Amino acid sequence: MKFTIGLLVGFGLGVAAGLLLAPQSGEETRAQLSEQGIMLRDRGMNASNELRSRANTAMEQGREIYQRSKEELSSYARQKGGELS
């Protein structure tokens, strides 16, 4: 119980000190947070687009490798099938 009270008092004092010692107004802080949110959103979108592009490239490479392997195995099977006859 004492720990909880101490925690709440400490939290309250921290909030009060933060408000008293804040280097800028709440409006400026909200504007700064808004700008940072927009920047983070843009960075997230750029990262998402980059990831999507890389995934598409990897899928295309996988399809090419699959097709090439399929053709090589078919050719190999035809060659071995002809030898067994």
C-alpha cells in the first residue's frame, strides 16, 4: 500500500515538474507532436512501399526460378524416360 501511494505521489510530482519546467507551451508541443506524427506516417508509408516493391521483386524472381526448375526437371525426366525404354 505504501508503495502504491509513493508511486502515485511520485507520478503527480513528476507531472507537476514537467508542466512547470516545460520549455514550450502546450500548443507548441501539440504542433510539434503533430509534425512528428506526419513525418512518422510518411516514413511508414515509404517503408511500406519499399517493402511491397521488394516483395514483388522477390515473387517475380521466385516465379522465374520455379519455371526454370520445372523446365529443367521436365527435360531431365524426358531424357531419363527415353533411356529407360
